Amino acid sequence: MELVKLQLEAPLAVMTIDRPDCLNALNSQVYEEMIVLLRQVEAMDEIRVVILTGAGEKAFAAGADIAQMVHQDALGGRHMSDLCHRTADLLENMRQVTIAAVGGYALGGGCELTLACDLRLASENARFALPEVTLGIIPAGGGTQRLSRLIGVGRAKELIFTGDQIDAQEAYRLGLVNRVVPRAELMDACRALAEKIASRAGYAVSLAKSAINSSLDIDRKNGAEREKDLLGLAFATHDKQEGMEAFLARRAPKFQDF
């Protein structure tokens, strides 16, 4: 791949948007490469957690590549939105846990990619925004859908309607990020969190992810029924037996399902 790099460190994978000369701006090629790589990683049983980040010190991804978008008509704009959504949906729904390691700017489409990840860790110099209305368009990579679910409708509307940037501490206060760390410690913190998650029962984590995600789209009653079904699946696994027997024997479990 030319613009997105994948480093396998089983049980982790690190995916890096690699356009530091333009603050990792997102064009159609970046999205297409991410889609291919995410599908490949999803099929890898040895990978339990994916860390998504951007190359360089200045940006995770400073939004869409305006040099490409300025020439697009309505159909082109919708196609770009479709690529954004396909990428974000993979991050959100793949069986692996996804962690955004956000250093520097996460604007527009870059911010939307972080919203699609399961967890977000930010460096102290991180800045977030959905500034599309300042360009005459709207967030269309899931920003209007996911931001309000994370921080509430009122706050999401304020950020989207103004296009204002917020710093890492404000993002943490609003619940947009899980943790803020010094820039030099960002990837180490992400790897430590990823390794902790990867040490748990992988199939159980994936079932929990599925249950949480589905709760956003169905009512509580049907969500409870789905939770029961997923627990039934967990009870049919080697890991359930291993985890409980290890607990009773006071030993470390050896999980293997995924």
C-alpha cells in the first residue's frame, strides 16, 4: 500500500495513515487502501486489536483532501461520503477492537475515523473538530450520526454548527476521548491498553462489542434479547469453560477462541 501502512505485531496491528507532508489528508485512495487492509486484518485470528494512527507529529488526519474535493460534483461528493462510511463501518463493526491513537489534528474526516473506533486515546496536543460547514458542506463520514451518541445531541450540534476546534482536555471532558497522555507516551499507552484487551477472552470481547454496538440501533427489550443470545454463544465456547475453571483453580486462563 502506498498511503496507508500496516504493521503486524500480533496480537496487535498498527495501521498508519502515511501522508505527513499534507497532515495525513484523506483522499479516495487513502480510504480505498484502508478498506482493503481492514478487511485483511479482520480475517486474521492472531490479531485482536487494531491501533489506527497518523504519521508525523502534527496530525492524526487533518480532514479530507480539499484539493481533490474542490473539483467534485454532487455525485463525486456522495461517492466520497460512501468511501468514508465504508471505512468507518469497518472500524466500528470488525470483530477486533479498534483504538484511535490521536496525536495532533483530527479534523473533519479524521475526527470521523476516531469516532468510529471503539476507544480513543489522545496526546496533549490533539485537537478535534468537524469544520465542514466552514467549507459549505456537512460532515458526511458518520460525524452527524456518531458524535451525538458519544457526547449528546446538544453538544454535538454546537460543534458541528460552529465548526469550532476543541483541545484534548475539552474532548476528554465531553467524553469524546477515553484518555489524554503526553505526546511521547501516546503509542506506548495505546499498546499497553491493546495488550490488556488482547489478553482477555477474544471471542467474548467481540461478542460484547457486538452487543454494545447493536444497543445503539434497537430498543432496550430487543437489545436484552440479543444480549441473552450472545451469552448463549459464549457459554458454548472453550474459553467459557477455561475461564471459569481457571478462576476456580486460581490460575491464569489460556484463552484460544476468536
